[in-house]
Amino acid sequence: MNYTKIIVLDDDPTGSQTVHGCLLLTRWDVATLREARLDQAPLFFVLTNTRGMEAKRAADITREVCHNLSQALDELKQKEQAINPILVSRSDSTLRSHSPAATGSFNRLNIDVVISTFNSTDALQNSSKNKLWAF
């Protein structure tokens, strides 16, 4: 069955504190991400804790999450358990200029919808590969 699952990458625990009834992953290995797909909630959070890190380290972690997520989604598709993922970046790391490096990792994913939410009053919108990026 193919259904929508919202996957939220969060750079600190404040976003996940505002919701309940969904998984909060603190690790992002392929098996854990694949298992999260089976949860009944329409979304799950991946807590990266990258907010206080240097940009390079934050980008490396985001790339690792995206790589593992891509692999997990491909494996599920091969098993005919595919989902329609919506990836949400709930990151305040733009305050430390992490967003370009982090969101660049999202282009590697075969996901149609990516939503980036940032704590900023200035917004720049850009579209690439049929995706709308809001900064």
C-alpha cells in the first residue's frame, strides 16, 4: 500500500515537544528508518541535534540521514511497501548559516515534496527539480 508519511528532520528537540503520538528517532540507521515507516502515526521526527554544531558537521549529519533515508525508501519500494514521503526540515540552523549545506542533501532524495521551516522574517523562495524551497 502506498500512503503519505511526513518525515521531519529537526535540529533540536523543541519541535518534537509540540506534538505527541508519533515516533521521535534519535538514530537514523537504515533499519530504524525503515521500521519507522510501519508506525501508525502519519509522521515521525528524526532528531539530529545539529543546531549547535559547526556547519560542516551539521551538513555531514544531514547528508548521512538523507543517504540512509534514501536507502530505506528504496528498500521499502522493492518490497512493495513504498510510501509517498514528505520531508520537512524544521531547522533553526539558518541562524548559523547551515541551511544551504543541509538542504543541498535533500536534492539527492527522490522525494516530490520538501518543506523547509526556518525561524526568519526574510524569506527567499526557489524551485529546483520540481521542489519548492523556502528560506
